[in-house]
Amino acid sequence: MPANLTEGSAKSNGTGQTLNSPVLCTETVTFTAEVEGEEWGSFYYSFKTEQLITLWVLFVFTIVGNAVVLFSTWRRKRKSRMTFFVTQLAITV
């Protein structure tokens, strides 16, 4: 504890009041409460929905595209190292 805030000291705190006892901080504010309060009024709140929709659309296109590649390489009669490589890429992505 700083020396000027010890019990019984009569130092001024800048507002014209003197401190005769230690100051206790009893009110706590959580970070999530502050964020939730500002979230609805934020300008960027609507972008969260657009970002979620965009990510889902990309996810669906990725799954459908890789399924088409897998189906086309599976139906090919002639197998080569390149079709094996493309099939493995489609599986991993």
C-alpha cells in the first residue's frame, strides 16, 4: 500500500477531500458484461451475421466441389499418379 494512503494519514486526494482510512474497492465489473452491453449497439454487430453466412456458403461449396472431384476420379477407368494426387487433395480438404 502506498505511504500516502495509510490509515490515519490526512493527505489530499486532489478533490479537496482528505482520506482518513484506506479506500476499498468493492464493485467489480466483468469484461463480458461490458462487451455484451456494447455488442447490440455496435456498428459491426451486423457483420457477424454476414460473416457467419459467408463461411457457411464457403463450407457448402467446398464440400460439394470436393465430392464432385472424388466422384469424377472414382469413375475414371485409367488411374494415374496425377488422379491419385488430386483424389488425395480432395479427401484432405
